[in-house]
Amino acid sequence: MDDFTGKVVLITGAGKGVGREAALAFSSFGASIAANDINPLGLDETVKRIAENEGIAQPYVFDIAKRMPIEGMVAQVLDHFGRIDILVNHAAVTPDAALLEMDEWDFHRTLDVNLGGPFFTMQQVGRIMRQQGGGVMLNLISTAGEDQVRRGQSATFASQAGLIGLTQVAARELAAWNIRVNSVGSGPQMPGLAIPNSWLLADYHQWLDHHSELNLSWFSGLVSLILYLCSDSAATITGQTIWYG
């Protein structure tokens, strides 16, 4: 059965939602958590809940919209934990403004957080993983795709579509150093779990059979998929975007 004991997991946007639940789940499987968020209150709650369950977590309050704060955050994580084995990019903003009404600041802020943040975090962490001999990166996509297009989300969808492309290219570039890169898309209107041809659904179900403690509600089901893709059981999966809804 997969175990994350001894692994260090850096999660951006860990102060709420799927980011928090992923942090709690990784911790329950033995990982040490480097938890990032721009909101210190939410982040403190995440770290507190991990500590209450006798887990290890360290908070990092940084705005990941720019490269310099990201460099500072990654340097602090490395100073504290000595390594980074798994990166989960969850932080995102979703301004609600129509194409003809959105101002320039909101547009650039969306691209900076949703696309620039993962890009520069992957760049910094990728250099560490290259020296370590490998690692796993996972990008979480909150909403994208033709069937889920909503008015007022033009900047968000543009950034998330870019993240899918970034996942594919990064997977090719980093494979030589044993670094896997995938993304998971989710949203209330998603048509279920979409499996690429290269991934056997039976492998995921077999993994779940060995982890009966994971409740397969929608929310925890998404978290279980995140854990699976970051586990050794998914060692052959890279460059994929998998939809869960």
C-alpha cells in the first residue's frame, strides 16, 4: 500500500477547499506538509488541523503571483525540510467579470496567479527535483473545457487552458530527470472521470481497494485521485489532464 512517509509535499492555496483537504490527506499518509496560502487565517487552520492529528506542517504565507516571492517561499521550504518531493499547485483566483467589462488589473492578476504562479513554482521546484533525482508535480484546474464555459469567466478559462498546455510541455521537458507532471480538472458540471487512453482505470480502482479509509464522496474522491497520481502506483502516468466531476 502506498505511503508518503518521509515525503515533503508543497501545496499552494492550502488554506481552504481542495488544497486544505489534500494537505490533510497527504499528512494522514505520513507526508510532511509545506502549506502555502496568501490568507494567514485559513493557513493557520490547516496547519492546526494537521497538528491535531499529530502530523507535520509548516505555513508559508506568500503571494505566488510573482517570481520573487515564489523564490523566497521555495528557499524557506528547502531550508526547513531539506527537500521537496511533491508539488501541488492549487492556488487560483476567479474574478467574475464579462469580457467587455473586465479591467486590466483583474485580467493580469488572474494570469499571474493561475498561470504565472504554477509556472514559476514548477520552475523553482523542478530545479530541486532535478538535483534530488525525481519528483511529482500536479496542477489543479478548477474549471475549463467547452461544456463548462460560463459567462464572466473569460480570464479564468484562458489561464486554466494555458495550465493544461504547461502541464503537457513540462512533462516532456522534465521526464529526463524522473519528474512526472499531470493535471486534474474538476467542476460541478464535469461529466465524470475522463480517462486518457494511456491510463488504465482498473489501476486506479485497484489502488482505491487498498485504501478503504478514503470515502468516495465527490470531494474526497477528488482528493483520492490527487493522492493516487502523486503515488508510486502512478509512476507511468505523466503529461495527462484527467477530469473529475
